[in-house]
Amino acid sequence: MIDLDRNYGGINARWRVNREWGNGRLTASAGVASDLQDEWRRGFDNFTGQATAPSQLGVMGRLRRDEDNSASTLDPYAQVEWESAAWTATAGLRHSRVRMRSTDHYVAPGNPDDSGSSGYSTTIPVFGLRYRLRDGLQAFASIGLGFETPTLNEVAYQASGSSGLNNQLQASRSRNSEMGLRARHADWTWNATVFDIRTDKEIAVLSNIGGRSTFQNAGRSQRQGLEFSTEARWGGVSLTSALTLMDAAYSDSFRSCAASPCATPTLWIPAGNRIPGIAARQLFVQLAWEPKTLPGVYTMEAKHMGHIAANDSNSEQTDAYTVLNLWAKFQQTWGAWQLNEFVRIDNVSNRVYAGSVIVNEGNGRYFEAATGRSLYAGVTFVRRFP
């Protein structure tokens, strides 16, 4: 059982200037972003008595964890963009520094002081180009480096499952590239992008036992795919859609935990296995109708999700599913007052499907059921003042 109190805040200060330069316009900006998160975390047994023979389950028992944790970031950055009639070039640079610290207040015989700290830093460049092929049609491409540090939750436990920061867990680094086309034709716009993401030191779930997750660096991985989106309008009817096709796989082999308990990972994960928790395809389609003869806007949404691997060995996966949602919204105005109402039905067919997965869950309980057919309704009053 967890008792958690968390505070979060930050600042982002930026300076920007625009001026004519050559036969185009130059925009330069520089700034610094900083964030701070503090949390007080306490953990209790979910039973009374001894762990080997609990006297009552589902009841808060003895204290077994009490600590203060903090994470801070400091990111100075700069960006330059030059735009002419046909070309736009962008270059940016960001230096990221992340610090995490844990102060352990629960020190007892058999439970040593788990206080510690860890830090990560790197400099990230990015460069992009956009070219106007003709009116309403542009080609674009960009390339840059990525930097993903572990979160406080990911470093909360060591690889053995013991409390204390997992200082062996390193930040993952990636090279991200994309290219594509975007166009606008009267009442129709579309965007098509192909992308390639190559990551080193991929952060992966090592074990997930009884709600306690541990993480490791699994070597290299690669994500390749296509994104396509479009928006169109015909009179009172509008269409919005987005499609993502992605092949996400491990490029290196590694070892993971097969089941609980897991003191040492022994399960061999071969290169080429799918990264769990990522769907190979996702599709969203929304069709809205605003009739002239009836009040309100009436909308139909269809969402499709492909198979999702639940573990690194790819022995378990969710079924693909498609759900349909319907909703309508209305608005009335009386002078300075405005009334907004909506009604919504999600999962109209009451489809049973896995809404999420617990990656590498040690007891094989990978799947969490999504909500069945659901009805929502709401009313909002708005008062406008001169």
C-alpha cells in the first residue's frame, strides 16, 4: 500500500528576436527551462501479521518504506530559423541535465539506509528543412538526437527489487529522423510522414511483481513507421482521421525475468522481438455532422488498435479491437449567458477488450480490461462580462 504526496513546478524563460536577413526572415530564440518535483513516499504491507502467514489480507500493515525523493532538470536551449519564399531551415541545440535524489527515513535492523543520488546530462542537436514545392504543397525532413532519462518511478527499485535508487539504470539515447509531405487543397488537408528512431540503451521492464516494477537497459532498438493524417469538410460534414503504422523491435538480444521470484534474469530475449506495450497499428476516424435544420453537432468516432505484445518474449499479446463512440453537443445563448450540453456513449457495442497491459508482469497477469459501454452527460453555464 502506498501513501504518496507530490509537488511539481517549473519555469521556462525565453528570449526571441525576428529580423529580415538576406532574401528571407531570420528568427532566433534562446532560453532556459527548469523543473522540480518533490515527493514523500511511504509504503505499508498490504496485510497484518507475518508475510509467511498473514492474519488479515487487504489491510494496511507495518511501515516498510519512508523516503523523500526529488528530481530536477535544467535545460538551456537555443534555436535559429531562416525562412524564405521557398525554403525554411531550422537548427537547434539543447543541453539537458537531470538530477535525482532519495533520502531514506526508514532505517532499521535488516533494512539499511537506501539514500542516494544519480545524475544524467547530454547535449542534443536537431536540424530540419522545409521546401515549398508549389502552393499548398510542402516537403519536409528533420534529424536530431534524443535523450530519455529514467523517471523517479523507474529508478525507485534496484534490479534485485530492493528499495533504493537504481544507479545502474542509464539514460537511453536515440537518433530520430523523419521526412514527409503536407498539403492543403481548399477544404482538405493531409500530412504523410515516414520516420526512423534508433535507440541505444533502451529502458525496458526487467520484472513486475506484486506491483513493484524494476527496469534495465536492454541495448539497441529500432522504431520505423508511417503516420498519415487528414482533415476534410463538405458543407456541414467534417472528417478527421489519423493512421500510425509502426514496427518497434529490439535490435540486440538480452535477458529478462520469466516469472516471480526473479533474483537473476534468465529468460533469453532474441533480437528482433517486438517491444511490448506498443501497437503495430493505430487508426482514429471521426465524422462530425452539423445540420442546418437541427440544433447541435453529432459525432461518430471509431478507434482501432492492433495487437500489443505483453512481454519481451512475445508469448502473450492482446487481441486487436475496434470500438465505436457516439456523442452530441448543443449550445444555447440568452444575452450574456451561454448554456452548453453534451451527451456521449463510449464503446457502443460493449466490446470486451484489453485497455492496457502490465509489461512483463511476473505472475502472468498482463491484461487490464477496458471500460464497457459508458454513458456521460454534462452541462456548462457560461456568463460573459463586457
